[in-house]
Amino acid sequence: MRRVRTRSWKLAITLGAVTVLLALLFAFSPRPGLAVFRLAGGPSTLQLGDVSVPAMPAAFGSLVLLAALSVWAVVDALAYRRTTIWVPIAFAAFGIFGFLAWAGADGLIPVVSLLSGALSLSVPLVLGGLGGVIGERVGVVNVAIEGQLLLGAFSAAVLSSITDNPFVGLVGAMVGGVLVALVLAVFSIKYFVEQVIVGVVLNVLVLGLTTFLYGIVLVPNELVLNRATRFPKWPIPGLSEIPVVGAILFNQTFVVYLMYILVGVVAWGLYRTRWGLRVRAVGEHPQAADTVGIKVNPTRFWNVTMAGAIAGAGGAYFTLVSVPQFGENMTAGLGFIALAAVIFGQWDPIKTALAGLLFGFANQLQGLLVVFGTPIPSQFMLMLPYIVTILAVVGFVGRSRAPAATGKPYRKG
């Protein structure tokens, strides 16, 4: 039997294009001076000092490494080899370093606050992405992540304001996500309505509903119903004292720690438990799963509901961590970026979480670049998270395959 080999140029072209764009930016808009990377921050008693690097040499030095990694990807493509995952990871690390050195010339780059803020901003993306992974693994396309995040944020703000308790608000956010998921499950699983259409309609419905309730309920009663009690930062004793890493990972709010737990539990459960085996079987081959006694549609129904609770918890970030009150359309399309993270992460919990962290970093970097006063137009700054999303999904994913039965309703017999 003759074996057919395929060659993919996507990664090589993307790496080369990014390298050329950065080279043009550095060449035509030089920013001489020293870039100071501040490594101090957080509750640790042992603080590291600042690291100063000459901006342009660091930027052009990173370009050399980026060019080398691009050539590596080209060689792999010519040899019909799949490029190792460490190549795009190293490319991203060197590219970010060079770009920050260029942008921060004669300025201070707060590394700890930058990465800590990026981790915090990634919460709705990671939790929304986890909800998407579970839904699609079980065979239901969850386009309604945006609606789950938005209703979760609304419910969290109201209940936290009434009870003066952020934990009650978090539970309310999960209930809000479940309500959206239940509607998605009923229409797509029981009545076989096209799943993508149901998800889009739910997003529009939740946006309209929350905007209406915000205007007639929250605005007139703002002091009572829209003054949420936020989660404070909880440093973990011992771990938060680790220089740099401790301040970034272990000086966070409860919602971030919940994200750590859920990512680990879902990743372990999906590949190491009977529940995960059933989920994957239903999403890949529901007919085969049915023949061995797995109830396909009930399995889909309850897992979509659980996925909604996880995504709803991500919505709590907006009103219990970021801003202590609800605002119209405050999720601003992050649910769709979470859906992109699912595709970028190839329907894997860990990879999806890493994709969410990347997009969260792009959001945080957007604000830092404005402070630096770079020559990049402000409109481009606002586009940055979405540009990173497009580059990641189009250029870095490579060949990927969704679960075989995703989006396909199951009719017994």
C-alpha cells in the first residue's frame, strides 16, 4: 500500500510573515535607549532587581532567533516533518521579548504586574474555553459561550450586591451559565435544531435581555443591585513568597485558583476516568456508544449543562474581580475568542487553557503599549487581541480535527 505524505506550509509562512513584520517595524521606527524589565512585585520578601537591556540590540537579536526558528519550520515542511510544539512556543517567547524591548525603550516594563494581570484577564477565556471543550467533546457546538459569560456576569453582580458576598455571586454566575446551556441543550438535543443557529440566537437574546434589565432594574437601583462585592487577592502562604513566579501565580483571587482546579480536573477526568471515556465516545461515535449501553442524548444534555456552569463561572470575573458593577455588553465578544481558543487548543483542556492565557496576555499588553506611547496607532492597539486570535487559529493550529460527531444530532435507531 502506497503511503501519501502531505506537506503543510501554514506554520512556516506564519512565522516568516511575523518575522518580516517585526523587522519592518524595528527598522522603520527605531526606539533607541534602555528597556528596563522590573522583576520585583507581589508580597515576596525576596525581590529581584531590575534588568536593563539596550532596546534596539535586543530587538534585532530577537529577530535573528525568530528568523532561525522560521527556517527550522521551513526545513521541517520540506522534509514532510511535523514541527515540534516547542518551535512556536520559543518563537512567541523571543518575539514578545524583542517587541517589549523595542516598545519599552527608555521606559519601565513591569514584568510581574504584566503577567499577573494577563493571568487574571485570561479567566473568562480559559473557563469559557473549558465549557466549549466539554460541549464539543460530547457532540454539541457551544457558540453560546458569549451569552453564558454575559448572563453569568449579570447574575454575579446582582446576587453579590444583594448579599454582600462574592461566593453567592459566583454561584449565581454558574446558575446563569446553566440557564443558557439548558436552552441550548433542549433545542439542539431534544428538538434537533441546528446548534450553531441556537447558539447565535442565544447570544443575541442574552445581550438584549441583560441590556433591558440593566436599563430598567440596575440603573434605577444602582446602589442596591449593582455594587458587587469583589473577591480580594489571597496570597498563598509560602508559595506567594517565591520571587516573580509566586507573585504571578499565587497572589491571585479565588476565581483564578478555581480556574487552576477546573483545568486540572477536566484534563484529568477527560482522559483518565469513566466519565471522560463516555464523553469522548459520545462525541466521536454515538452509535457505537449507544450499542454498549451509553445513553447518548442524556449524556450530552448533562454535560452541556455542566459546561454552562463552568463558562458562567468565567463570567463572574467581570463583576467580581475586574469591575464591581455590571455594564452593557461588558464581555465585548470574549466568548467568541474563547471559542477560538477551543479550536486553537485542538479540543484539549490544557492546550485550550494555554491558548486562553495567550489571548489574555494580548489583552493586557494592549493597555501597556498605550502607556509606553509607541508609534503604533491606538486603533491597532484595540485590534491586538483579535489579531493574535486570527494569527493563532489560522497560522499555528496546523492540521486539527474536531470530534467526529460534533454538531450532529443523534436520533436513536
